[in-house]
Amino acid sequence: MDSLSQLTLGAAVSVAVMGRRTVVWKAALWGAVAGTLPDLDVLIDQGDAIRNMVLHRAESHSLFWLTLFSLPFAALVARLHGEFDWLRRWWLALWLALVTHPLLDAMTVYGTQLALPFSNHPFGVDSIFIIDLFYTLPLLVGLIWVLAARGSHWGRLANVAGLLLSTAYLAWSFAAQQHVAQIARASLAQQGIVVEQLLVTPTPFNTVLWRVVAITGDEYHEGFYSLLDAQPKMAFDRFPRGNALAAELQGIDGVQRLVAFTKGFYKLEQRGSRLLISDLRMGQEPNYSFTFAVAERHSPPVALAKPEQIAAALDIPRSLDWLWRRSLGERLPPPR
């Protein structure tokens, strides 16, 4: 999730756990720090654009490593404020602020390696977009209330209410995702499309309009469904995945990493003389958040010394207009 959501979640969790055992601003401050720390891995250059992508949300998001870090971190905070008698409570507060960060990230589609060092599987529930104000606002309002009220009873209740509402919104997003998945599978079956893999994920900033990607061998199908659509049916557009290029590119490290990280939701293509790989999970056809040039067309292809990320050519006003109108149930073709 975005930095504001993580900072606010960490602060709200810490305030709720510490209660009246410390001044409310201290609990909020250190919870916000704990909620932010895991994302500092973005400052590390892993060597190239693909490595920077797939190694984000790795060790710094591991539940194991964060748990080990939480005790000395809590001891430092408790000693700094002369509250060592409350070490156990500080430990619980900061451990929860730390581990809720990757657990929230795992609700998005990106991929969070929660189980390192035992497994590098990128977990993703795919049910919430990386920025969603309906998740963040309850947390933010509750936290501002408790800080403004200096930890009063009603302020603390508002903070807890914010945590409960934001968590309920996550549950709603998962339920909505499962509903859309059922409609997508039924629509695909009616159209005679045999699906190998199915992705159902929300479009930006909401959980009303959903994007569905169905992998079918050398092709993938993309469709959209709004919870406000009049009929529980979906239409799909079909696109090539470029599997013919797979054999030529399979020896390239960046390609291998991205194929594994996307769990098979990728496409290969040639643009001019360059060979590209795109992560199909983030963005929509033809503009994806993560597209990389990995080789030059020769016989055989020559891998680039470093993969180059290709910026998406978005018409933002047109895309936002389509997003709004399609969310309201208007059947519009996606902007291409």
C-alpha cells in the first residue's frame, strides 16, 4: 500500500496497543516509524530495474526478520523514553506495527515475500489497489481525533473505530473480489474460453470496478466488471502473449525473475528491434506499470546489459473519465 496508509496504520495500531501507558504522541510517532521502515528497501539499488522490482517487499517485509528486529527496536524506544517497565507492551505495539505493514501489502497484487528466508513466494490476495482512500480515511480520521483529543477516552475509541472500519473494508474487498471471480468464470465458460489462470483485481482507487485477466495458452483475455453493471455478464478482449519468444528469452535472468514473480501473468512482445516483457497484473492493455526491454533483436537475441523500464504512455484525463463512467455501470470500451 501507499506510504500514507502504512504510516497511519502503524501509528493507529501502536496507539491502540499502548493505551494510556504512554503519552499518545509517543505511541503514534513510533508506530508511524515502524509502519514506514519496511518500505525503506526502495532506497537500495539491486543492480537493475527488474531486480529493483522483484526484490522490493523482500527481506524487509519478511515476518520472520521483522519479528527478530522488533525486540531490540522496542528496547531502544522504551529506554529512550525511560519506560523500560513497559518493554513488553512496547514490544507488542511495535511488533504489530511492523508486521501489519507486509500483511497489508499482501492484500495488493504486487507480491510480498512474507515467508523469507524459508520461501521467496510473492504472496498477493489481489483484492485492493495500492492507493484506496476508502481504506485510508477511517485510519486517518481516527488517528487525528485521538491526537487532537490528547488520548481522551473518545479519541481512543475513534482510533479503534478507524482500525475496525479499515479492516472491514479489506474484508469487503475480498468478498467483492470473490463475487466478481464467479461472474468472470461463468462468462468465460459461456464464451467457450478455457482458462488456465485467472486474475481478478480492482482498478485504481476503488473496489467497485474490477479488471479480470484470463490466461489461455498463447493468449490472454482482459475484461472489466462494475458492481453497478445492470447484468452479471462480462465481455473480453483477446491479446497475444508472445509465447513464440519464450524460447529465445528464457536464458535471460531478468525474464526468469519476472516470469516467476508474476506467477505467469506476463506477456512478451517485440517493439522495433527490442524485445519486451510486461507484468500483466498492474495496468491494463496496452499500458502496464512494469514493462522492460530485455534484449535486442538479432539471431539469436542479444540480452541488454541492464533491462530498461519502459514508461507507460497514459492519457490520464481520458483514463480517469473512463474509470469513473465505467465504475458507474456505463458499458464503455476501455481506452486503448
